[in-house]
Amino acid sequence: MEVRKLHPIFAAELIGPDLAQEPDQALIDLVEELMRDHVVLCIRGQGHITDEQHLRFARAFGPLELPGVFRPDEPRRMAYGLYDASNLDINGEIVDRESLRAKFAKGNEIFHADSSFNDMPSKWSMLRGVIVPPEGGDTQFVDLRHVYDELPPAMKDRIEPLVAEHSFAASRIKGGASPEAAARIREIMPGAMQPMVRISPSGRKCLFVGSHAFRVEGLSEAEGTALIDELIAFASQDKYVYSHKWRQGDLLIWDNRCALHRGTEFDYARYKRDLRRANVNEFGEERSAISAPLRAISER
């Protein structure tokens, strides 16, 4: 196996594993070590694996966070347990750009950490490129450990004791969802409080903000919004960003506890894009991160 750095600060690629085979302990230990060091890891050349093998590999690192917008028994394009991060409908055709589902997906183009709006810690996301567009559609990442290190000392002192409220509705509003849809999301999913400074698995402190964050406890609405916006702007400077250019068969893993990510634009109406994601929690039983009633809102 070969490991190569993808960015001066973080991110690496691993060449050699065959995830069609059940992962042995040596591979599991290696991936855990690389994720602690690099936060983002791409395992190349997995275009031949099945959805079930994708899920088996994910379960080697913790219980799955299940996509509650689907029922286990309903027709779908992919195995139950995977999130659909594509622009395709159940028949494999491109979804109308003006549909509510497509508009909801615009929220994914702002830097965020998956499921930070839930109390259940989200460990890793594993996104597999089944069909990737020939141009555009990069996925960008920021290592929040390094960003914290780069913050001015006064800002570190300011945010150390602070807690922010995260909501799925907040990121959908930023992506263009209507106030009515956002209000309904808030009814279904009340959100979660998260510290603005966390300790990463490597033992380093990291900033913890993103587009799901919208309010800071103890600050006025205007002050909290301004602080969150300032921190996200600082974190998303070009020098901190790794932009992953997809190859078909990439399995891209990132640690939601200390990294932000976002999708970037591509020619939505021209190119099919089929990305399938497994999310892994730190502990507990397998459970859904997104409430089933969201289906009625997001899939219209």
C-alpha cells in the first residue's frame, strides 16, 4: 500500500486496498491512524465495489448513522444505509434543477460538518464516486485543527468557553430554502448545542463551526451571527482549503469532528453525478440522523 499527501497541511490518498474484500485488522488500524493524522483520506480505485461492501467497510469503524428520509422497504437506487448525494432520481435521471430537492442540496455548497445538528457525535463520512462529472463538482475541505492554531490569541480566548446552536434548518436557509420549509424543519429537528472549541482525536484543539451553526449562547443574535460568519470566513481562506478533484471509484473519507467540507458547482443539467455516502458514528446503536418526515419537505 502507498500513502501520498494531497495538501501541505492535511489530506492524503491511500493506494492499494481492495474494499471488495472484508477489511482485516491491519487495514482498519492503518485507516484509523491515517485519519488521525490527515483528517481527510481518499482510497483510490474502488469503482468495482458494491453498496453492501461500502457499508461493510464503514461498519468496521463504528455504527452507521442511517438516512431517515428513506424506509428500508421502499424502492431506491442504492442499498439502505447509504445517503444519496447525487443529482439523480430513482430511475437514474437528472432531477429538475428547480425542484425543492435540488434547492435543498444548494445548502451543501457552504462549509459544514455532517450532522453537527444532532447530539449524537458524527465520526466520519465515507463518500463514494460511482459517476463523477468530467469537470467541476470538486469537494473542498478545511482542517479545523490547523485553523484553530492560526487564530489570533485573543480570538482563541474569546471562543474557548462559547457554545453554538446548530440546526439543519440554518444551512438550508443559507442554501435558499423558503422560510416555511425552514420552520417545518425546526419543528421536526430541534438541533443541538456544540462547543466552539473541541478536542480532536489527535489530541489537538480545533475550531468547531459551520453552516449549521446559527446562534451563540450568551450573545445577541447579531453578535452571534457576526462571530460565526467571521470564523467561517477565516477558516475558508484559500490557503487552508484542499479541493478534491474526483476520479470515478474514489472513496473519500473525512472526520466531521475536526473538518469542514462543501460541494462545488458543476453543470447540473448536463452531467450525471452519483455519489453515495455512508456516515459512521463514534458509538451507540445504528440510528437515523435525519427525521423521516423531512422526506415530505425535501423531495417535492
